[in-house]
Amino acid sequence: MFTTDSKKRYAIIGAGALGGYYGGLLARSGLDVHLLTRSDTDHIKLHGLRVDSIHGDFVVSPAQAYSNVLSMPKCDVIIIALKSTQNHLIRDLISPLLKPDSVVLVLQNGLHVESDSEAIAGPGHVMGGCCFLCSNKVGPGHIRHMDYGHIAMGAYLGEDGNSPTVRQSIQNEIHQDFLNAGIRTELVEDLQYSRWKKLMWNIPFNGLSVAMNAPTDKVMTSPTARQLAIDLMVETQASAKACGIDIADKEIEQMIAYTDSMVPYDSSMRLDFLAGRTMEIEAIVGRPLREAKRFGYVPKKIEMLYQQLCYLQK
């Protein structure tokens, strides 16, 4: 254990659909979990954190919830569960929580979303995680988990791939904590491979759900929309290859089958769009597009989707 305290302490920055679900499971397992909940704080302190899940409903009560990060204790593991559109707040949110050996675990969509946390916590103190999760926040302190929940997590090595790694023993401890909490978790050596693989789903299905104003099942049952989703997957695969990441063709087939079997689901980007919030266009589409171009490949359909999304955001 890398803490001087008797129990490892976790902070969840953003206890919404994702942070509330994973934070709830970690707290239920007996870990010392502190939730930054903002507007839900009083409700959660009074009623607990409620999670309705396909694996069984539960309530964490009492729950340690806070509206201000300055009221939270310093933590061993700081989980970033905010949308990447709020990363400009990272310095103020994590600086008060850091100890010399703290690790920041970034559970966000997109490419190199960990770089903002690395700038604050320092190289060798940041991990990233790709979450394959269908969940929504349906009320104050109330999360509904509909499907999946697997996380691929690993050390972040910086944008150039040369940053020092989080100590393997620490990675193993965090991984084991998640497993003990009932979270199916894989510890990966190549985080960027996992990021690009997740983008093969996120770029088409987050992007098209907004551009076509349709949830995933509507995209999949339209022959033309389905083919466009596959075309975007192929371009994402080619973009990854241009950046030195080889992803097998079978992954596209598996993702299509996975999406066919998924419960009807509104992507996070579409929910943000419908609510008038800023979408994660840059992290999910813009940054991968620019990275592919930097290595000499221009994914035309991804570029067009990016332009459409930027127009719709405005």
C-alpha cells in the first residue's frame, strides 16, 4: 500500500453517470471514497448515493460527499470522472488533493486527455482508463447502470511516449481495488492502443448520434448509417496505424456485434447536445484527427464529421 494511512483513500472528481457508478462500487467494497458532487451534495449526505444496476441495486449510505474540493482530504488515488470539456478546471480540482505519491486516474473519453493532469501531478503519477459503460445520471445522487462496465487501464507515458511510468506495484494495487469492488478491469501495457481502440467506437457513434440526431440503435438499423459508422471505424483504424498503433480488422467486426447487442443508448455527446452543453468534440474527434494528419494521413470522413459537429455546437 502506498499510503501512510491505514486505508487507501480515493477521490472521485465528478460523481455523475460514470464517477457515481464506479465510486459507488468502490465505496461499497469498503474503500475510503470521497465524492466531489457539487449540487447533489446535500441530497447524497441525507439519502446516500443510489445506484440502480443490472447487477443489483444498492445505496451507499452514509456517503462522503463534498461541494468544494477544498473541504476534501488529500487522497492516494484521484479519479477524474468529469467530461474533458472541463479539463481547464483540473489544476484547481486536483492540486489541493495531491500527496507526494498520489496517482491521478483519468477516466475520460478521447486521446491524450491525461496530459492536463500530468501537467499538475507530474510525470509518473498519471494513469488513464477506457471505460466501456452504459449508464446515466437520472436524478440527484441517482445513477442508472444499464449495461457493461469494463475498464482497460494503464500508465500514461505522455504525448511523446517517453514519460516515466507509474510504479507497477501501484498500478497493481489500484487494479486489485477495482477487481475487489466487482469492476471488471484489465491492466494494459499500451494505454494508447486502448485509447485508439475505444475511439473506433466513440468517433462514429458519438459523432453520428449528434449529426444524425439518432441513438445507437437507430444508426445500426439504417443500412446507410450503419455503413457510414463502419467507414468511420475503418478511418479511425487507419489513423491509429499512421500513428504507429496496429488494430486488427476483427476488432471492427466485434464492435459492430457489440453495438448490435447493446441496449438502445444515447451517447454522452448526444445527451450533451440535447441539453445545450459543450460537447467533447475536441477530445473525441478533433485531437485524433489532428494526430493522424501530423503523421501524414487525412481521414476525410472523420474530418467532415468534425466540421459538422463544430457547426452544430455553434
